[in-house]
Amino acid sequence: MAVPSHANATASKLIVCVIDAMAPAPLERAVSDGSVPTLAALIERGRYVNQCAAAFPSVTPVCAASIMTGVGPDRHGIPGMNWYDRASARYVEYGSSLRASQRFGIAGQLTDTVYNLNQVHLSPSALTVFEALDDAGIRTAGTTYLVYRGRYRHEPRRDGWLTRLASPFARHPVLGPREFFYADIFASQPAPCSSILGMPGIRDRHSGCVGEYLLEHDLADFLLLSLPDNDWYSHKHGPDAQVHSLARADLQLARVADAVGGLDALLEDFAVVVLGDHAHAAVDTSVDLVGALSELGVAGPRQPSDGAAIAVCPSQRAAMVYMLDPMTRDSVRQRVVGSALGLVGVDLACWLEFDAHDRPVAAAVAAASGAQLRFAPGEDVHDLRGGGWSVDGEIDAFEMVVRDGVVHSPRYPDGFARVWSALMCEHAGDVLLSAASGYEFLDWGGQAHGGGGSHGSLEAQDSLTGLIMCGVQPPASEPGQWAIRDVAPIVANHFGIDLPSVPAAQGAV
């Protein structure tokens, strides 16, 4: 569904609002019943795309990096919610659940999330939107968001009891946008706003308060407005309940607009882009992947990996498995794939092989049918975004159809590119798993979202989000399949700058 743009295309400033997990179906219901008047007005005045593909795995750290850099995990380097760092022989955990964080150590999890994700794990070659705009002298600002790397140094706050609670791990400065607010840890201005250290249900109000302050004081030409509570609410109550949480997000977007006199006044100076980073699927059953693979020897959360054969990394409805001994990698991988495909709740297993010329080839197996498919960049067929692929195997078993040389994949949107990018990420596991409908992998804390919503898989239901563009120019060559990685180039184009090309990593091979 798309609506022609009638908004002011000459607005000099820009707000990108990320509503975490915004799914098209509940958004459209909320528009229809009047629950989200600000979003409805933006759709009416701009353009709405209801099939914008996430990255894979479709979890927030991976998707946030793609939104902010315009590239996939093969170039930005963030592989999942939980992953194994081979260089330091340890797990990296970005906050799957409180219990998972406790298993890995709260201080270590917070350090990875607040500091290392941006300063160490995110590829230095992948320029963020903040960095590109900072370099061009554009006034940048951001509310709490996982990917925030910019050019301005910010010291952690030392005032107030909340900052004292965070002080044991929040001891170091970071590089962020010019105006930077991250929970209650960093604040570049004396805005009267608190998130109670990022408490769910409070975070949207904190972002709305910060956005209101920034616009009232004319402090930003570009604002990244993060509204994350929709994801938390949908995890707890299920995707259909997003109608309620999207209405709460809409209130904060309206609050920001009201800071300059309402939406009409806002659109005189600001273009607005609103998108989700992924969507949500209903889940009712969990898969204990760690337990199922335990006989192979799984490295534990805080134990030396000596003697362990594999590391297991659940990321909600996706998972990665790492082979820890290069000498036995291929044989152990075969056992992992066989065991995983034998589990009820696993939909796909994917990994990299090599052809006769020592070039990587992605292999995928559908658990239900046992069908195999191999693909790599080539010219046999093209996807909806124009990418070319060589293909060998049972493409129809993956519900993919080739028409006039173009692959259509409604079940796995942008499937070839997303799987290839995920596998070629330098920090990726040797085997990537995607869960079947209704299933989710237990995290390391033994937690899942049964009876609620989750995401991470390659399937459309948790991969396709909404995209609203009001007052910006879409790409000159419009993609046949929109993706969240299109947003960074749109931002750069709005301000008349170019994002440099990012070299692909060599992959986890």
C-alpha cells in the first residue's frame, strides 16, 4: 500500500522515528480506528510502505545497525542479540532477558550493550548516519538507541541517584551525536527528562520529553527519535496488542510536534520518516536448543571454553551455533545441523560451504521437507532489489517462485540477500537457524515469550515492518522490495551528502 507524497518536500530538517517492532497489520488497524492520529496524518500526507524487510536475524541490535549504517551484518558486523566472540573466547549478550543477563553477568552485559556494541563490535568501516551528518556540520541529536556512534565526546552523568546507580559500569565517555541522551547515563543538555535507567513503559515518555526539549530550543537539524516500548508491550501481550502500544507511541510523536506548534508547523521545517526495525510473530512454544545440543559439549556463559565443541547463541526466533575447533568444524557442523533439523520448531538451517574454486556458497535446508538450496552472488536469477544470484536446488520448496528471471519470496522476503549477509558477517556463527511459526528459542536464562510475541526469524511475519516517508525524496531507482537499510541513504540524500561504500567482511569462514 502506498500513498503519493503531498508533504513539503523542501523541509530542511529531518526526524527519523523508530517505533520498535512496529508491525503493519496492527498499525493499519490503529489508523482505521483512530488510535494513532499523528501517524495517520503522516501516512495521508506522505507515503506508506507496508512491506519493508528487516535484517536477519530480525532482532533489534542487528536491525538498528542496518538502519543507522544502511548496510547488512556482513558490513556492519553485528550478528545477533547473543553471539560468541571468537577473539576473546566469550559470549556477547545485549539483553535477551534479565535472567540471561544475570547468567552472563549484569555488568558485562551492560558494558557490551552501552559501550562495546558501538565502540568495538560495530565495524569502523560502517559509517553511521550520525557520523556522516556530524562530518558535514549538521546538528545531530539522538534519544536512547542501541546504535548511537557519532563524532562528539560525551561524559557519563555524575548527578542524581540514578546516575550513581549506573556509575559502577558507566565510567567511560562515548562518541555520539552532538546532542545525546541515553537512558539517564548520558545527557548533553539539562532536559527535565528521566527514563528511570531505561525502565520498560517509561522509555517512550523519556524520548518524547527529550524530543520536545530539543525542538523547543532549536537544537537539532536531524533527530533520531527512538520509541522502544511497543516491542516490550508486544513481547508481553502479543502482536495484536500493538494497537494499544502504538497509540502510546503516537502520543509521544504528537508531543514532539506540539513543541513547535503541532504537526502542520512541524512539517514546515521537518521531513519525517517513521519505521519499525522489525515486526512480531505470535509464539506459544519454546525450543531448548542449548539442551538439545548439550551432548556435543556446549561452552557455558562464564566458563572457559576449553574442551567445549560448540557455542550456542539463541536470538529469540533465530539462533547461531559456533564450531570452536577448526580441525573438526565440518564434522561437528554436520552433527549440529542434523540435530537442529530434528527438533520440532526449527524451520531452516543455513551455513556456508565452498565450491571447487574455494568460493563461499550459502546452503540452506528446510526442516519440514529436507529440501536443500544453495546460492551465491551470480546471474542465474535476480531478486526484487536487483541483486543477482546463482541458484542450485529445490527453490520451490522454500516457497520461492521465479517469474521472468526474478525471484519472488513472500514467505522469506529478501531471503537470499538477508541470509547471505548474515552468514558473511565476521562475527556470525557457523550455523544459523530460523524458527518455525509459533516457536522461539529459549535464551540462556531459560526465558521465552510464550503467549506473547517475538521476532528474529527469516519469515515475513516477524521480518516485514512499516515505513512512512513524509517530506523526503525516495531513491531515484525505487526498490522492488523495500528494506530498513534504505533509510540511511534517504537521510543522506535529504541533506545532500553521500554515504561511502562499505567493504564486505570475509565472513565467518
